[in-house]
Amino acid sequence: MPRCEPCAHRAGWGEGARPGEVRCLGCGVRRFQHYGAVRPPGLAHVLVPSARRRGVADRVAARSIGLAVALTAPRRGTAPLPPDPGRPGPP
């Protein structure tokens, strides 16, 4: 298998074999420009989780936010985390 050499595609782009296809004149890599997203026809199905799963997700999100706030908030005398040994206490 031939080794791929890095190419910054500075040689320019030329027309490819198919409509909407261009090729790098330096390395030959193909790029497609005129295509839409691949999507099945019709609207996507709506998925609604059960009430139990929604409640679990809400609790997990609240806990994650609470932990993030507790870990990043300035520490005060009522901080839920013990103070660092090398950091002075509140004024």
C-alpha cells in the first residue's frame, strides 16, 4: 500500500469525473461540493422518554450542576467541601 504524504492542497482544485466533484491537482484527493444531507423522506420520529426517565435525567443534571458549582465556587465558611490545607481560610 502506498504511503500517504501530507498535502495542503495548495496546487489548486480541478474538475472531477462527476458533477460536484473536484480533485486536488497536487495529490488527487476528491472533494464533493454539490450534495445534500442523507436523510430518509418524511419527518423524524419524536421520542418522548417516560416520566420516570425524565425525572432521573433531571436529578442527574441537577446533581452535576450542583457538583460543578460546589467545585468552582469560591470557598466560604459554609462551603460543602473541606478547605485546602495550603489555602488560607475565609477572612
